[in-house]
Amino acid sequence: MNTKKTEFKKNNSSHKNLFSSLHWIFFVSRRFSRVDRKGRSAVTSFLASLGICFGVMTLIVVISVMNGFQMSFIDSIMEISSYHLRVENVDDSVRKDFLNFCEENNLVVSCTPFYEAQSLSVGKNLKQTAVLVRAVPKNVFETDSGFKKEMQIWAGEFDLNEDDSIVVGSEVARRLGVRVGSHVNLFALSGGTDVDLFSSDRNFTVTGIFRSGYADINATYAFINLEDGKKYFGSAANLIYGLKLTDTGSDSRVISILKEKFPSVKIESWKSYNRSFFGALRVEKNMLMLLVFLIFVVVGINIFNGMRRIVYERREEISVLAAFGGKKSLIQSIFVMQGFLTGAFGAIPGLALGLLISSRMADVFRLMAKIVHYFELFFTMLTNPQYAMYLRENPMFRLYANIPPRIVPTEILLITVFGIFSSLFASWNASRAVLKMTVAEVMRDE
């Protein structure tokens, strides 16, 4: 019993000592800050906080906008093109069990069977373009909500109920010169030996024109119904099942379950199917973050130099504190606290500004479009006034304004913490000079 009481008293006293030490550090640091409020140190501290503020704000805005661009591509690819999992070689003997598994498993949102074939299509006035023709169920809009969300219908409807009906991408329609109600001929079609390579009899009626967030899909894809796919692609056509999952990160888990239940099937994850594309996006994002992080490096160097000067200017106060029994580690913590406050006073406003600008990014792009337009108009009026009437706002800004930024909480937290840490680390490194000072040395110099 006595031992427990002794341990409790020790713990209680240690907590009190820690609290009193923190209180003393904060008190002295605040006093130093008040004295330096009108000197060079105050200007240095303000500029350092301002640099961290703009660094955090810029990085949050840049990363959010880049996430918006990348995720619009990724969502379109995964919802329309690659799916989360592509399952092939599903034999008739296991097909029923496989479909039951997909329907009953909570990790699987939808399972869509489809055929694929490459085609050279011919449209109006014999215009031609290469098309990836995908045969999907007629009710795909009802069974796959993600597909419906990313498939933005520009003209007509996504209607495959009639035989020989086709829905094409906006760029495919432009290249073929077709619109809703026009006819498209799948002149050359890949398939088995029972399919004619060239034929002028595969005529389809355009019932809809779609557009997605990824330009390659708009310029490549066309959709027909599953029955037409069976008829035109031949008996050797490979039936593929596209699985959508509740969580993209659970693909490995679902693959292991499917491999255990159905060893004969072939499964490909979205990570391997789009490996090169997603790898390029990751490298692009990492390089951009690295370049913008250099802002914090520059600000950290400025804080380091400013803090070293503050330590030198405060050498008398440091020696007095040491003479009255202040530990050097606690005295060093005073300057570390100043660095922490410098970083916090910069990072927190930067976080607020970054989130505010990111949430209003569409308005920012529209404002930029007007500013650039008026600048061009101003200089054109000075140099070539006759061409001013032909100037228009850059449509790319309008396009960017339609892509919503994506704010990822973990990335925002990392950026904010790194902004504070850069100031904290610079202050700690600069204040190490406190540990090398002695009271006698300072008094002798004075």
C-alpha cells in the first residue's frame, strides 16, 4: 500500500513539474515576443509566418485542383472502362455460383457482363475512325449506378433496347460526322473465324452521344447491347465480367476470395490494368508536391537564420536565466516554442485560406478568365485595335471551372503539419547554440 502511495505521489509531482515547466517556457517566450514586437525580430517572425501561410495555402490549392483533375480521369476510367475487377474464363459450370457470389457478397456493388471488339467504323460521308465497341446489358443504367453517373449524355438517350442501336462518344461522333438518328457501319470488326473481317451489313442507328471526364473514352468507346454483341462478335468472343466494389482498396481481398472459390477464373485488378497511366499520375503529383514543398525549405532557412540572430541578441538574458538555475534544455525550449508559434500562426491561416479558395475554385477560374481577357484586350487596343473585336475569353478556364477540386483530409493534414514542423525544426536547430553558452563566457564578453 505504501509503495502504491509513493508511486502515486511521484507521478503526481512529475505531472506538476511538467505543467510548471511548460507554463514557465510559455511565459518567458511570450515576454520575449512582446519585447521583440517592434524590432527586426518581429519583422522576421512576421515574414516567416507569412511565408508558411502562403506555402500551406498554395500547396492545398494545387493539390486539391490536381486531385480534381486526376480523380475525374480515374473515376471515368474505373466506372466506364476498366471496372475495379475484370473476371474472365467463367465456365458454364461455375457461372451460376459466380453470379450468386457477386450478388450476395457485401464487398461487390455490381457485376456487369460484356463483350469487347475493335472496329473500324464508317459514318456520314464515309468518314472513318477506330472504335472500341463494348456490348453491355440493356439495363446497365439500372444495375450500375457508377456507370450512369460518369456517362453524361449529351444528345439522345442511352437506349440499347432496339436491335442494332449504338451509343457513341462525343469525339467519335464528331469524327464520324454523325448525330442521333444517323447510321454507323462497323466495317472492320475483330473476332473469331466465324466473323467476317470486313462487312457493310453491320449497320447501327445512333440513339445517344455521351461524354465522360476522360477524353480518350470519348474518342474511343461505343456501346451496343449484349445480344448484338453475341450476334456480331462471333462464338469465340470472350465474355468478361466487370465488378464494382464498395472500396477500391479491397480488390486484393476479393481476388483472394474468388481465387479460392473459383480457381479457374482469370482476374485482373484496376491497379494492374491501368498500371502505366496511374503510375504516371502518381509521379506527376509527387513531383509537383516536391517542388511546392521547397517553399517550406526556403521559409525554414529564413527562420533558422532569424532564430540564430535572436539567440545571439538574447545571450545576456540567457546567461541570467542560467545563473538563476534555469536548465539549458528549458531555455532552448523557449526558442523552440517561438518557432512553434511562428509556424502555427502561419499554417492555421494558410489552412483556412487554402480550404476557402479550393471550395470556390470555379469562381477563381472564371475570375482568371476575365482578368486574362481584359489584359489581352488592353494590350491589343494599344497595339492593334482592329483585332480587339475578335478577342474572346479562353475557353480552357471555363473547362477547368467545371472540374470540382477534391480535398483529401489526410493530405491537408500532412501539409499543415509539415508547415508547422518546418518552423519547429528550424528553431530547434538554431537554438542549439544555447547549449554551448556558459554564463562566465557571456559575462566576460560583456
